[in-house]
Amino acid sequence: MDLNLLGGYASGEPGGQRTYHHTVLTGMIISLKAGLERIFAEGLDNVYARHAAAGRALQDGLEEMGLTLFA
């Protein structure tokens, strides 16, 4: 084990090189594959439309609560 590498990972110094010293989790790869399969099965246009509708519903609900959207 390279202790300098581990020290750089743990330090979190601004501008410092952060290195991940583990391999990627298999579950993350499988989840990414499953998510992409669902997107391709639904179709990108449908995914965009669903997300736009959900975003609009959220914004409308927040405004109904009296909150002002600024972004």
C-alpha cells in the first residue's frame, strides 16, 4: 500500500489530487446497466416528457405553497 496515496485521499486539501483506492462496486455497474435499459425501453422522448411533467408539477406545487422560484 502506498501511504502517500492514502494520505492524499484522506487530506481533502483544496486543489489536491483525490484518488479512490477501491475498485468500482459491482452493484453500481449492474444498477447503471438496469437504469440505461429502462431508459432505452421507455424511449428518450418519453423520459424527457416525464421528467418535464414531474418538474412542472414540483414547481407548481412549490408556488402554490407560496414559495418563489428564483432559478
